[in-house]
Amino acid sequence: MKYLKENDRYVLILHKDDKINESIKKLAVAEKIENASYTGIGGADILTLGYLDLKTKLYVEKEFSAYYEILNLTGNISTLDGESFCHTHITLSDTEFNCFGGHLVEGQIAVTAEIFIYVSETKLERKPDPDFGFNFITL
């Protein structure tokens, strides 16, 4: 993992075996980022994705282990209990050009990833939502 800061933007470059969410959070903690959005592209080979089952209000997770192109990585950084929190979604393509995606629980880089993080000045905090039991951004 390497990164550089350019005004209100960071360029984060991930390398083989780097973890996506772990690396974004590591940067956010190091730079004390409390509100940002990010996008990225690259390639990953070990991923856990999830989707929210509205009936059970639980995340259903599935693991994937092959080479996938990261067509789009999108997310945001906020705070939860005073710590940086990353919420990431991802769209992937397999070797047959089939696309799929979901909530990124975690993913491992196969070759590289290029992630651009755009920082805002307002602190965004997550608080428990009484209806779902998840921590949502509060305004």
C-alpha cells in the first residue's frame, strides 16, 4: 500500500495481497479522515461480498476466489464510536465478462488497485438505526 495526498484528495495504490477495506481504513486512521468518498478500479482474487436480506435484517455473505476485474469500487468513510469506518460496494467481472457485485466485506488485491479518496470537511457519524439495527450515517 502506498498513497499520496493532493489537496483534498488521496491517491491510494494497492499491491498484490493488500486488503481493500483494511488499507482504506489504515489510511483514514493515519490521516484522521472523518468524511470522504472513494472510487477505484483494479483486480482482486479473494473476496467476500454480502447483501442485506430485508426479511431477516442480516447480511448474507458469499466468498469468491478467482481472478476478477474490479470494474467499480465505491464507498465512503465516516466515524463509528469515534473510529474511522469504511463502507464499500464493488462491481466485478469474471473471465466470461459476467458482472456481479455487492457490499464488500473484504477483498484481496491480485495485481493492483487504484483508489481515489475525496475528503470533505464535515464530520459524518454513524449511529444505530432502531428499525434495522445497523449503524447509519446521521445528519
